Amino acid sequence: MATPTNQALFEALFEIADDQAGYFTTRQAIAAGLSYRQLSYYATTGRIERVRKGVYRLRHYPSSPHEDLFLWSLSLGPRAVLSHETALALYDLSDVLPSQVHATVPRTSSRRRTGICLHTGHLPKSDTTHYEGLPITTVPRTLADVAEAGLADELVTQAAREALRRGMTTASHLRRYASSRGGRLARLIEQALRGEG
């Protein structure tokens, strides 16, 4: 079997990074067939730049929206998912501007990170999706998270109504999800569906 050329390896790397605003992890590069030596070579020659430990960026990749979120997502690892107010803002369902990035990670993950609010817990696969290339909680899960975290009632109901208006979820799906979670979420979803709040 022929060994891939440097050009073929770089093209494989570009394919990965192209879906992630030009960023990629060491793990992804190795999985694509690059060696640590080749990564070092590309960094030395200026084709890539090391942004932080384990995360690189294609040097001449054009800027794109949400680069900071891609960087955080890749830094936190493959099981991290953007959530809470960050997910709400990314979906553009509310006027809330989070003061820091929110992500949910498995309970076993380290919580010592500056500049980010980490939530730990189990996220079923059905509660996660990708939006604009980023791993994120689904709309119903996002609404549940912000409701349980204490976001103002009117902001939760506004977000639910906006999600319905834009066809990002359905009334029956929201009702089912809210009834499985109960409490404040169920009350706020009912208010949103009745046009209250």
C-alpha cells in the first residue's frame, strides 16, 4: 500500500479543518494520517499555527463566525457540547448575551478551566445535535437547561415561541420534552404555547 504524499495528508487535514472554522486537534490530525513530526513541520513552515495545547489552525484559513466557539469546543474534547445561554445565543433565540461560554461535559471531565462555565452531567445522544458545525444541545434541551438554571421566565418563553415560529421544533415535541422534565420548564412551555409570558 502506497504511503500518502504530504499534499494528500494536508488535503485530508484541510477537509477536517474546513468543517471547524479552520481549526483541528492533534488527535484529528493523527487520525487523518499525519505524524507528530509532520505537524511540527507544518507549524515551523507556517502552514498551520498552534493556537493552544492540542489545537491548531490552518494559517491562511479565512475568518468565520463563531471561531471562539470552535476553539472552545475542540479544546474541551470530543464529548463536550455547547449548552445553556451559549446554545440559546447560537440558535439566535433570545436577546441574552452570555458573559462567558457555557458547555456541558461528562461528569468525569476536569472542571478547571478559566473563561468558560462548565456544566457536568449525562447528555443522551438525543439531546445533542450540530448547528453551524458546532456540537450543541438540541433546542428542547437548551430550553430545559436555561429554565433550570434560572433564566428569566419571559426570556425562556420568548425563546420557545421563537423556536416554534422558525420551525426549529414543534409544539408536541416541546410538550413531550417538558412533561418528561416537569417543574418550571413544563410551566413555561405551556405559557409559551398559550401565548402568555
